[in-house]
Amino acid sequence: MNENQRSICAKSRRRAETLVSDFCILRLPTSILLEIFLRLPVKAVINCKIVCKVWYKIISEPYFINSYLKNPHFSTFLLPMYNREYPSVLQLVCLIEISRSGEFIRTIIEPKSSDFSQVVLASSAIGSCNGLLCTYLVKSRFEICISNPITGDCIALPKLNRPIDEKSSFYMFGFSPSTKNLKVVRIPSIKYIKRKCEIFTVGIDKNWRSMPNPLTPGSRWSGGIALNGISHWIFKETGSTSILTFDIEKEIFGRISHPPNLVLDLETMIVALNDKLCLIDYAVSSETTIWTMQEYAVVNSWSKCVISHIWFPSSVFSRSLAAVAILPNGDIIFSHDVDKYVIIYSPELHIWLESEDLDVRKSFTSRILPYTPMFTPLENAIAGEIDHFSYELLSNELELIIK
């Protein structure tokens, strides 16, 4: 190549570099960048956040976070994963995103501890709320941690006032939309039924506070979901079964009526679908019935949707299916608790649209949790700077196996 050819190539290269620079995505107006970010899955948003300071600022702004949550392009879930050898130890969290077209995106997240110097003997996910994950840990002492799986931030709450030999308790992780306060509630096990419950307001309380215990001798409970600042679960005591509630703002227990034609028992699943309280009944072996409370706390507002099992895949055992969400088009997302795969069912067409194997059977897993991603630092979420758009909870009795 002679000098003239080299000069022409150099000019062409500079012209190309100028064109690339002029059309570089980093030079796009903020409004266009914002529209692009709002259409990305969580994993892509996380990657974009570390590209440059400008993108970090855009994605960290409350306006972006609120807009992302108000108009989601993906349905998002968390799947806690445990070690089969030590089934009480939470190892990983699988972030599952389902696009409007039915595409599945999986991201593995390692849960954070407030103190990495101590060995975790046992742990369990209490629940997810406002993009935060509440986890129960056993290290040198019992510990409740609240973390943001997206940012990796984590804090530990003060020490619990619980007997050292108490190995099971009932926990709730909740949010009050009116005060924007996050709260954790612990109800003692039946063995310690005379002890009071404990409650802690994150970011406000310095220590756990005592409150009355709603349980009676012989009472049992199952499931757990929260909606609009009120926790709900199936509660059974001598002679009756009901829906027990806990108002997170007022800190009082109560009850609401279930459908008159439903025989409520501990096998009935209680969930929140499309921001409405729902009960899933498997009493009839050939069908699954979804009861939906169209108007909260109004007994006559319960509606009934029956799904015949003739539409289910022959390989699926219906009682292992749990409805976890309803897509904007009315399709229902079910998770299979045994084999760990997700199915999208169309009530209108009576067909299964998608079946996605989560490929996590090598690990011991719990039920899938609906999840609201949060890109803001943990301290901002605790301070109530982000609006509340959904509330998901897995409240369960934790049987800790200390190895």
C-alpha cells in the first residue's frame, strides 16, 4: 500500500469513527434512553446501570423506577433455592422474568448476609415485598436480614427476644402503603402460645416491640399473602376455619369472610392475583376453582372461575400447580411445585401456551414468589422514597434444621 492509499484509508477510518461517534447510543437524548431502559428486562437494566455515571443516575431516579413498575413489560418472580444436603440453607435465588410474548429469562442471584465473616448454619426466605427480600438466618445467633437482591445491599435487624430452644415461628414481612413503612412480625410457635408477638418497623424502631398474640391452643395456619397493607392467611381453630388478617399500619388482627359456598380448609391456597385476594380450591378432583374477591371485604363480591383438568397436560398433577400471576391478556401463570416448571394457561382458549423447565431440580426449592424489582439503594426503599405498586409475601412456619 503506497502513501496515497494509506492517506485515503486513514481519512475513511476517521470519517467512520466520526459517524459512529455521532450516532453513539451514549449521545442519545435522555428521553429516548429512558424509553429504551423501560423496555429492558431486569438483568439488562442492571448491566446498563454500570455502563456510565449518566446511565446510573437515570436508572437510580425514582421517576424511572416508578415508571418501570407502573408499566411492566415483564412478569417477574423469585425462586429461592436450597442445598439438598442442608435443606435449611438458602443458597441462591433464581430471578425469573416472563415477557409479554412468553419468553423466559433466568438470572441466578446469590443472597447477601450482613456479616460475611460468620458461617450461616441455616436460613430461609420469609418473603418479598417492594423489591426487598426478607431472610431468616442462623449464624452465631438468630438474625433477620433485609436485602435488595438487585443491588446487593443488606441490613440486619436487632436481635430477637425469642427462647433459645424455639425452633419454629411464623413470620410476616409487610408494607403499609399509607405510611410507606416496612414491618416484620414474628408470631411464636404453639409451644410458646402465651408469649406475645413481636413487631419491628424497619428504619424507625431500635428494638422489637411486643403485641398481643392472636393464636389459641390447638390453632393452625397455612399459606400467607398480603394485599394493600393487609396480610392474610388461612387460620384453623377448634370448630372453624377462617381468613385471618393483620393490618400492617394499625397493627391489629381481624378476619374476613370466605365464599359462602366454599368449604375452607388448610389445603385451600390463598394468593393475590391482579391485586385481588384469591382462594384456590382443589376439593373436586377433576377441577381447580379460583375464587376472586372483586371488592375487598365484601362477602357478595366473590366470583368463581372453574378450570377443568381435562385441559391440563396428562403429566401434571393438579394439586402441585400454584397460580402465581395473571398476565394483562388474562392468561394465568402456574408454577409446578414438584418438578419446578412454569406453565401459561389461557382460560379463553383452554390451552397451555408455554411450558418452561426451570432446570433447578438439583436444588431443593420453595414456591415461586411474585417479585417487584427495585433498582434503588436499600436505604432509599426503607425511607419510603419509592411508591408501592404490588405486595408479595410468602409467610410460612420455619422449621430450622441446624447442622
